[in-house]
Amino acid sequence: MSRLARNPITIPSDVKISVNDNVINFEGKLGKSSSTLPNGIVVDMKDNLLHFSGENKALLGTVYANVKNEIVGNSQGFEKD
């Protein structure tokens, strides 16, 4: 398992997330978005935490980072340095 994916992602209170089959939907104060999970990646949501698992270890860290960026983008937005 990816070292990143061992740690769950905390969901902020202003972001709503729903997981349906292999699609994660995000809704925050700055907009809505969705992300499709690759085959072999499983996301479980428990107590405002997202837990990642799956057989495809090569994509596990990538999916973790993409989901984390979706949460930041929908809640805080991004700024150019």
C-alpha cells in the first residue's frame, strides 16, 4: 500500500462527499466536481474520514492525491504563487 494512502483524509465540514460505485462526488462552497476511481481502488467513508484500499498499489497514491486536491479545490480554492 502507498504510504500516503495509509493515512485517511479528513473531510472538512463545508465539503459534502458521496461515493457511488467507482465515482466520488464533491460539493463545496466553491463548486462541484466528481472523480472516477480506477478499477481495483476502493474508498470507504466513515466518520468524516476517507479510507483508501485496493489491489492496484501503483495508482493508490495517485488517487489519494487527486481526491485530496479535489477537496482543497472545492473548499479553499487554489492560488497561483
